[in-house]
Amino acid sequence: MSEIDGHIQLKSTIFLPSELAQIAPDVTLNKYINAGYRPSLRRFNEFKPVIISKAGISRYDTSINGKAEEMNESTSVIGSSSVKCGETSAICMISAGIIEDDFEAVNDYRTRLDADIIVDNDKEEIENVLGGELLSENGCVYPVVEIAKGSTGPPGDEEVELGEKLFETLLHSGLINRDELKIDIGLKSIDENGDEVILKGEEANIQKKFSFVLYARIQVFGRTGPLFDQCYAALIKALKDTKLPDVYLNERESSLRTRTGKRNANVNIQTYDLVCDQVKYRELKLRNDRICWASTLGIVNVKEERHDEEGDAEMSESNHIGKTIILSDLEGEAEDNIMKRIIALSNGNDEFASITIERGTGERLTKDVIKKALKLSQVRASDMIKKL
Amino acid sequence: MAITSEQNILKQVDGSATFQIDSTKVISSVTGPINVIRQRNEEPTSAFLSICVRPASGLPSTRESYLETKLKKIITPMINMEQYASTEIQIVVQILESGEREQFTCMELSCAVNSLYLALLNAGISLKASFLSSFCACKDGNIIVRPRMNELDFSTSHHVSVFSIVDGKSDELIYSDSLGKTTEDELFKVLDVISNDINKINESVRETILQGVVNDYIWKF
Amino acid sequence: MSHQELLSPEGFRYDGRRCNEQRNFNLELNTHPHAADGSAICSMGNTKVLSLLRGPTDSNDSGLSLSVSIIQPPYAKSDRVQVSKNDRRFAELSLMVQRTLLQSIVQKAYPRTNINIKLTILSADGSILAACVNSATAALVDAGIALYDTVTAITVGIHDISPLIDCNAIEEIDLPYLTIGTISNSKINLLLMESKTPLDKLQKMINLGTEGCIQIRNQLDIAIRKSAIKH
Amino acid sequence: MPSTDNTLPIPNILTLHSLFSSNPPLRPSLRPLTEPRDLKISIINKDNGNIEIKLGKTYVSCKISAIITKPFEDRQFEGIFNINTEITPMCSPLFSNGGGNDFSTSAPAIIPKTVISVEENEDNGNDVIMGGGAMMGLGVDQTSIEIMLSRLIEKAVRRSNALDLESLCIIAGQKCWSIRADIKFLNYDGNLIDAGNLAVIIALLNFKKNDIEIIGNGEGSELVIFDENQREKVGLSVLHIPLSVTFQFFSTESIERNIKGEKGVISRKIKEDSDDEDDVNDRMEVDNDEVGVESESRSSNEIIIVDATSEEELLSQGSMTITLNSNKEVCQISKSGGLNIEQGKILECCTIASKIVDKWTKQIKQVLIDEEVKNRDLKIEKELSVVNDRRTS
Amino acid sequence: MVLSVAESSYIYDSLTSSNSSRIDARKANQYRPLNANCGFLPNSNGSSRIYNADGIEIITSVKAKVVRTERIADLINVDIDIHGEKDNTTLCQQLTTLIKASIMDSFQFDLLKLTGKYYFQLFIDVSILYLPEDFSASSYTLYSLLSLISMNVYISLKSTKLPFLISSKDDFDVEEEPTFSDDWELSKFLIPQDSKNTFQPPLIFVVGTAGEKAIIDPSLEEEEILEHGICLTWSNSKVTTPIQSLTLSTNNTKALKLSLISEAIKLVKNVAPDVISALDTIASQESDDFNNGF
């Protein structure tokens, strides 16, 4: 500002606070922070209240009438939640698909003998093919985030970023055990008495293995506040609410169908008629120690102005003392522009599922600040996880 | 674990470089500053960075566009953006080979950052500081720097960090991304380890840069 | 369809034609005087291509911009197939037609001009590209666009050693074939071959193709004259 | 970039013009008209078929990947093979991301005013609009380049059945290999088609997929995939090696004379003044009368070159791609628009192409043999070391 | 189209005056000239083409395929494509739904029944080759287009020929795929031409009203001054649903009098038999020549 000094008469322009906030958000932010407040009038590390609830729109949610038998049969949503924080709400819906675990390689000791050279560390080999501990143990959800913006079209950068970040953190946090998603498939058959029975395990003798794939659709209305924190909360809440239906094969339809191919060779095409039970379900279990709360923290360096009587021109460097302040729950344009951020997913118990540190521009990011920020996120997490 | 890098391999762009750690190889190109291609991207006070990441095989997906976002976050504060007002800097990062499963992005991200640094230097884009990146994996309190695919698969957490380089030494944390179960102590240990590793990478990278300067020396015959 | 049936030892093709016999060729100009500035329908046997030309109209570009789009409705083939609007094969075909036509238009006469040709394959039975080129050329003539020369095209297939002119869909499936388009002095403008053929047979095919193109050109001339008398 | 070789330091269009119109015509690099640039093949990773080739300064990388999937409904006895070609701004700033956009603002100043301007067409994917006759000439918009490039390579490799798709079938109707080739154009200096084609074929020849076996019959059958330590990886069954050769055509004549031949010359003389200056296409026209006299003695004077550089493509008035294999089978010919060429010339091109293809095929095969030898040595070494290990343990 | 005050009042007055006349001197029940022909697509079972003086041209093809299904709703498929526009524009979707619904409502499905298990499945593909540029998307234009398409579909359905079945009709016990005669001479019409009792594909009429007058097939100029548009469906010799009031691109819309609806119905009843007999004549004159209509 001080650079604009002409020789001509200087005349200060006075902006209304709202105007100034639009023209120079950083200046406004600085002013507020010097006064000890934020533009939203919250204190620096004051979080916004969050309302977390079941959305009650999933299949297994009983209807509003309170009759326990009635279900939302028309929907395929199997878990839902809604999170409201300030002016933004997020609704998360979980749906599922079934895949055949077939193309996971089978590695067999019988055939291993074929190899000319036998390698010693067998165990590692097998798991290597399967994709290691991570992929064999951690299940995942494929989230899609939609920010309501009044128009349709391909997802924007922000939506892709949110979706991918949710996917990554959830996969690596190991929240869902992969075995949880495996389907204990039954065979629907008709016994001697002509009743329908469902055979399981050995009796059914089903070769193929199936798993659930979970999809999450998160709709966000409004854009204030760190969207990631809310999306993550909504996703976790919805997953806690998720129930997986029982699945069985329909015996009649699983017969082989023979089709004549081009070269008069016979092709056997197996068709499965997988049926999901209308009523029966089991709950999706999550690893409780991996449930985290995401906190996006902004870091600002403020030049503290001593309230001297002199004007700007007289101020020297010594008058500014750099002070680093951590802001929680960023909100509003001024705070959105803070690029120095720490995003920490803490389980409130000294453990983190993900920590992202972005230095942005400005002053150095010191170890102390990081420590402080992590502490803050832990406190917040231990408080919020109870509410999930 | 071999680190190889090379500068100025492509002729039609302003700057290019490859960077390879083990079996992950990335090539980057930088063109710019040029006129902004799409008018709406023009920014009056700073340059517009268009970053495009292409996978080793298959079509680009959301994974690549998330990598683009991360790269943008890392690189934007390192370039003197004000110097290139209302221009565009076009960046293409092509993953040539990936030594990790598609569920991970740490090797690719780290190599992309390093190759991009070299490409930006090659293109003569004004930088605020040098920067390099490395990654590591943790399991049971052990830290493995620049893990192989297996080690990464079995780790409980993995970390990618970018540090600035001052006086040939890693200096300040620019960006860090940790995924998987981790603790505060572990994070700080990891940051120290990566910072040391970056010093090692820097030695190799300096060679490349030196070589690049020699090759580009204008008055040679 | 066995290879034998496509050409009998007596020299008759599956549909009863001889090797160098074209299918029934019919070209009509100015079929849609209200809907387009130039229009034509070209039928080669059961292949029918309708072209509607709009232009010349104003454009902001410095030169002539010619756009060609080919649409094959789902009913064009004997089995109903839906062709997606960004099918690469049709994008390529329209590009080839466009380039071929562009070369014969007197471009210097059309600065800052748009010409838009829409080709509809009403019925497809082989030789699609050839029919498209012929139909579009006729539409250009009908619209009165200044041309250096007209381009005519035809397909030639090869059965062992005998080249077959004007292939239908059945022959196109089983035999190597090429599409050739020439201008009046028999110089080749368009040449497209997508199936494996021995190099030494190429000359025969091209020879027959150039002759076929001359035939088509004569028929095109007759059609143009006829339409000129009519109006 | 300073350069010490014989190429022109600055792409000087006028120099190119005059070189081409000299008699005999010369190329800026003094390379003979029908000789391709040096082909350099480097194999980065022998197993996943990751290779890089350099054709002069044109630099292409190709990587093959294979996964097991379900075959297409209508092709139950065949595997799947896809080729992906994408042009990014990496290979030249003339190209933009995502295709189909104008690049006029980003283009360096060397681009001359194109004969026919390029129109951007963003929304209407079907209407293809383009400029000059050159295949890869800069006056052509990116959508049409990408379409032609991907179609030509696809036809050269996929439609000519270079890869035996039936060998990729594992269980008919249920499982098959899906092979995918990703071509990355890293540096553009003309002739992306031939380079892309070479890259795919070389990569396919080098690629090795994991060995598999089906154990058991009927419903209880299992698919076993072996890793390379258990069984050696197996190569793909490549039936023949189709290679493309792209020709660029130039002419020192006007478009009219190209079409009308000698008659055109006469008619031109009659109304000379009207025609002389307004022919936009007459960029390359040299002295009318002299060439006219000469061309009466010669049948035509199109100049045909192979493996054009970017500058030559810029100037080209037409192109033709011929794909052949060493058995002298033509897999595709594609020429549209551009200069009209006599049929004799086209056959001449085929002969030239056949020679080049033979040369390239020989080189590719040599590289394969070298690689094989290297591999064998490695394997023996490995086996020995394992034997040693056992003894010591 | 924008008309001056004088122009529009002239058109309106001459139309509503006791000695009513339309600007193009048509009678109230007179169509503008239309051209149509059929049977020119060799690969389709039935085809027709219709075009009017505006240049609007529509081609319809009917293809039949043998299927084994229990779902009647699958037997008729309608697909409408406007040349040069993207798929699934609202106009396209509206046309498709309306045409399909009108056909389904009145279709006599036993005509498609082949044997005990097999049916013919019909694919009706409509290509709109050309629409004039000033063709705005008001609901009037939608319905006038609909009216043209319905006529077009009528002709092609009437001219649709199906191959002659030579295998047995009853296949409940014996599993047998239907086989057909190769001889196209033996083929039969989908809708028998001679008998009067079989079903007739539906036709859609657009009637405009001004004052007390109802006119058929209003032109674009007339649309400007009309007070109401009514769309009526004529199927199997009677007026059926949908009957709809249309939004016109005009600003002198008034409340619709009930009497006008019956007036419109009367008009349609008057016109429809003539239209049908004209279309029938076209449908029976099969020709291979695309351009026979000129």
C-alpha cells in the first residue's frame, strides 16, 4: 500500500468494511485478526458447531410412521447421513454393487513345482500377487462428491479433488476391513418339501467368490467452511449406518446355457442370477480405532501493528512482530485464500490417518506450529468422534 | 537405488527433464510463458499454470487430476508468479513408468515434482527457491526411505514431502502428505529422514544441472 | 459366404454381375430444392446416399471452410445398428470426403465462406465412401460452387486374380478392396484401402478403378445435364 | 538452440521453397528424397514392452499393458486389443490439451498464413473442418490430426491382424487377455504416423505377458497366473510386422495445372493476367513460363518425399500413407485430398515404401535378436547364482 | 416471425369475418401441399418420406426383427433423430415419447404375433433431415412436426411388408425357430390393406382457432394471430386422446371456449377420412424410386 505515493495531493479513500472485504480480503483479515477476531466473529481456534444425523433415506430405515416393518423398498441406498455445519450441508448416500473376485490371481503350490527355480521366500510371493497387505486387508469406498451449483456437467476440479482425497485417505486408513465386504453367498434352492431354503457354505458348494463394492455419493449444498471436513464426517457417519443385504444365487438360473459360436464350437456361458434379499441384512462393521475426524486448519502470519500515533510511513520493520495464528474451520473468502494449511485426520488418540501440510507462501512453517496444529486437531477429534 | 535424471531432451518445448527413481520414471515439459490459450484463464496479476498429468498406461482419470491439483499446490508458491502476469505456463507431466500400484501416488508425485523442478530450471522460469521431493514408508516404527513396491504395499503409512534447497542443503518444508496410520512423533522423524534423503538426491540432481549447463553453453563449437 | 460363391468359375459374381460390371448407378440432382442450396442423391445398387449442401454462407475465417458430416441412421444396414455420433470411423470418412472435395473447389473464389455438407447414408450396401464422394460432388455442382473438376469414386475388390468393380457389402466383408477417386485426367485424388492385399495385385485394381471412375463421371455428366434441362 | 549440423538453423519457409523448386529438388537436410531418417530403438523395459524410438528428432514412447477381462459379447473367441494415441502439448506447443481447440495464440511466429484457415469447432464433434493438404501440417486442426493419426495406426496394426487376437482368448466367452498399447508422442518433428506405428509394433514384439494355465474342467476350473519366477513370461503372437510409410507431396505447379494437366497450361496462357496473382494456392509457383514448357515434356512434376520433418510437413500439399509388411502385402493405403497423383507415381511409392519397410523390419529383428541374447545371458547368470546360493546354504 | 400490427390484424380479420378466408386462400379444412412416397429403402420392411413446401423433410423406416419376448411394451421402439442436432434434445425426447405413446395406445399387437413364442419387434426410426432455421421451439411447432411425423409413420406402417412364415405356427410343444420364405413376392403387409376393420395407425392433427373459426394445418403466419391451438389424435376412425391445447408463440391467447373444441373435433372428423384415403393411396403405390413424389 505504501508504494502508491504520488507527489500530488494524497487523499485517502474510505471503503465500507463490506467493500474492503471484497477488494482486499487479506487486508480485512489482517485487521480482524489484529483485533483478536475473525471475519465470522469467531475466535481463532473456535470451531463451528456441527450437526450430524442420519438422513433416514436408506433402504433399511424405517419409515416416518414408526412402523418397524415398513422399509423404503424403492431405494437402493443402504446407508445415509447428513452433516450440517454453518451454512453448508452435506448429504451422503451409500450404495453397493457386487463383483466377482475372480481375476484375483490364484497362486497354487501344485503348479509351483513347474518352475525351474524355486524361490525361497514363498510367502512374500503370494501376497505380492494379491497386492500386499494393504490391498488384501483394506476395503474401500468409491466416493463421488457433487457440489450443488445449479448446472450440470462434468465434475469440477474441486469435486474431483474432494472425491479423490476421500478415497485415498479412507483406503489407507484401513477403516473398512476387506473381509467385511466379502459376501457369504447362499444358494437358494427348493428342498424335498418344496420349501425354499438357503444353503450356505459347504452345502452350497459355490466356487465363485463375490464381494461388495461400496459407492458413496455426497451432495454438498453451500460452499462455506472446509468442505473436506464435512464430507469426511458425512462419509464416516453414512458408513456407520450402512447395512449390507444377504445375497444368494438363484439355483434355477445358474444352469449352463450352451450357445453355438462362430466356428461351431460350443461356448459355455455361465450366467448367475444373484439375488439380494429384500429384508435380511447385516451391519457393516468398521474398525473403531480408525475412525477419525478431519480438521482443516489455516495458518496466518500477522504483522501486529502497534497502535502508535504515527502514520504508516513512519512505521519501521521493528514495529512489526510476526505472529503465527492457527485458524480453525476456515470460512469466508478471506480465509479461503489462506494457502498455508494443515489438514489432519486424527482419531483423538494420538494417531492420525492422514496429515497434509501445505506451506503456501509467506513466513516459514515451524515445527512448533505444526505441533500446535496437530494438538488442536486431536482435541477437536476426541470431542467430535463421540458424536459420529 | 538408482536415481537418474536428464535435462533438455525435447526440442519443441522450452524446458524438459526426466527423473527416475528405481522403476518410476517421469518426463516433464514446460512451455512458457506464452499467451493464455483460453481467455478466461487469464489472470491479471500472476501467471496461469496449466498442469496436465498423463498416466503410464490407460486414459487419465480422477487419480491423475488429483495429482495435478497436488502438483499445482506444490509448485505455485515456488514460482515467481507475479513476474509472468497474464501469461500461461504450460506443464505436461507424463508418467513413463510407474513402480507402484495405482492405489498409491507417492512415487509418481515425488518423481513428478523432481522432474518438474528440472524442467522449470531448463525452461528458465524464475523460481523462488530450489525444491526437491522424496518419499518413505513406515512399518512398526521402522522408516524405509524410497521403498520398493513391496515395501510400500506392506507399510502402515507412507509419506511424501517436498523441501526447499538452500545452500545445497534441504531447508524448509514446502509440502507434506502422509497417509495411513501414523503419529506425531513418526511424522517428525519422517520429515527429518526425508530431509536428509533430499540432500542425497540433490547431489545427483546437481550433476544433471551442471551437465545441462555445459551442454547448453552457447559459445561451444 | 464361401470364397467360391463370390465369383463362379464362369465369371459371375454373387449377385449375377460380371467382374467389370457396375451395379445400377443412379444419380439425381436438386432433389431437395427447398431444404438445401444444393442436394443430390446417389444410389449405387442398394447403397443410397443423400447429400444436402448449405452454402456458401458468411464465415469469420479468412478462407473457405468446408464442413462435411456423415450420418448413418440406424436403419441403413440390414441389421439395425445405432452408430454413435462420435464414431471414429465416420469421423475419418467425413474427413476424407472433406479433403477430397476441398481439392477440387476453386478456393480462391470463396474467401470468408462456409460450405456445409450433410451426407445421410439412407441405405448401406458397400461402397459407402465412394457413394458419399459422388453424392457430395453432385451436390456441389447443384449448388453452383465453382469447381476445377469433379471427383468421382468407386470401389474395386480383388478375387484371386480378378478385380471386381463396385463391391457390395458381402464382397467387402470377404475380399480385399479399395476405394479410388479420380479427377478427369485420371489422376488419383482419393485412395483408401483397409484390407491386406499383395502388392503385385494393386496395379490391376487401380487400373480397373480408374476406368470405373471414368464411367461414373460420364453418368455424373448425364445427370448434371438432365437436371440442367429440367430447371 | 545452436546447431552444428547441416540443418537450417531457423525454419525458413522461403529457403525450403527454393530448395524444393530447384532442379533436382533438395531437402533442407540434404537427405535424399526417398530416404527416411535414422531410426533409433531403445528398449526400456523388456517385459512390459516399454520402448522408445527416435526417428530423427521425432520421439515416441510406447508401453503395453495386459489384463484379464471378459471378451466382447460378439467376439467371444477373441481377446481385446486397444491402441491409445493422444497428443499433448509436450510434443509440441502447437497442440493443446484435450484436443479440438485453437492454438493460434500459442503458436510461435513461424507459422505462415495457412492456405485455408483453421476453424475451431468445439461443440460439434461431427463436423470436421480442416485446412491444408498436409497430414500433419500445422494448418490442420488438432481434432482431425488426432482422428487420422489414431485411425491410421489402428488400421495399420489392429485391422491388419498383426496381433493374433484369437491367441488372446483364455476361456471362450468368459476370459481373455486385454492388451492395451499407449503411444506417447514426446517430441514432434514430423511423421508421427510412421513413428507411432513403429513404436506399437516394436513394443508388441517385445512385450511378454505372464504365463497362465487353466486347471480343471467345467465349473471347477481355475485360472492360474504364474509370475516370472515360476514360469517364464511368454511373448505375444505377432503374425506379421506391418509398417507405415508416409509420403508428402509437393508441387511447383498451380493447383489448376495439377488437375487439368497440359490443357490447363494452354487455357492459362489465354487468360493469363486474371489467373496470375489471385491464386492463393500458388505459394510455390515459380516462373510460369519456364516450368510450363518443362512440364510439357515431363508428364507431371510432383515431388515426393518420405519421412518429412515438421518444416516439410508444414509446406506439404498432400500426403499418403502406405502400410506394408515384408511379405509385400499392402495393409492399407490412405490418401485423401491434397495433390492429385498419377497412378504410376502411386505404384512407384509402393515400391519405395516396400524398400523402407524391408530395411526397418531388418533393423527391428536385429534388435530383437540382440535383446534375446542379452536376456539369455542374464538368465544363465541368474540360474548359476541360485545354484551357488543353494550350495552355500 | 414478427408481423406488423397491420399485417396481423388483416390476417385475423379476414379469418374471422363472416366471409372467412385464409391468407393463402385455403379452405378451413385444406392442408398445404405435402409430398410423400414410400418403399424406397431396400433394407427396411417399410419406409416413407414426407416433405412440405417449407423444406421440412422426414424419413421414417420400419424394421422388423424376430424376438422371443413376453413383454408387449418392448415390441415397438421409436427413435427420432434430428439431423445435425445432438441426441436427446428436449424436442427429440418429447417427439419420441408422444409418438410412441400414441402408437402403443391403439396398436393391435396380435398383428405382430408370429407363433406361440415369437413376435415381430418393430423399430420405427424417424430422421428429420431438415428443419427451417426459424423453426422456434414453441409447442405449436412441436405439434405440427408431430402431425407430419404421424402421417409419415402411418404411411410406413401401412406399407410395411413382412416375410412369409413357412414354419409351423404352433410351437408351444416343439422348440422351433421361425423360418421364412425367401421369396419376397409372398410377403404380406403388416396391416392388411383390403379389410376395413383392422386397426389404423394414429394420426395427429393440429387445429388452430381464431374467433369462432377453426382451421386445420395453420401456417407460421397464421400461428401468429391464432388464439388457440388444439392437437387431436385420430385413431381407428375416431378422435381419441391425447387432445391437448397448445401454447402458441402469440400474445393474443384467450380463454378457450368449449364450443371450439367440438368445432375442432368436427373439423378433424371432416378432414380425417380424406387424409387417410390419400395416405392409403400413397402407401399402396410402392416405388423404388426415391424421388417419385415430385
